[in-house]
Amino acid sequence: MAEVRVPQVTEDVDESLIVLWYVSEGDTVEKGDALVEIQTEKAVSVIEAEESGTVIEINVKRGESAKVGTVIAKIE
């Protein structure tokens, strides 16, 4: 199982806003597929799937914030 975590986008920011999920629980994804768009005060980034599988859990919903390192989704 792969855990999708909030990355450290910039050195001085420790939290990101979930702007848009491109997937839902139960969706099948391939390695490299866009999963979620996150935003900090300084940047917007897209997190891609690090492995292929099925999205089994989304822990942080659109519009919510999460700290760097937080598991926001799981792929099995």
C-alpha cells in the first residue's frame, strides 16, 4: 500500500490547502497520474501517484488544510 503525503513544497511553508482532487475513492490510477492539486501561500502543485493501484482512502477533503507529511490518501 502507498501513502500519499503532503510534500514540503517550499522551505518556509509547513501546511498546504487541498484545492482539487482529480480522483475519488475506488478509482484506479496508474503511476504518474495526477491525484490532487495543493496550494501554499507561494505555490500550486500537483501530487502524482507514485505507484499504480486503487485509491482506497481519501483522508483530507477539498478545502481543508494539512501539514507537511500528513497522509492525505492511500493507494492499494
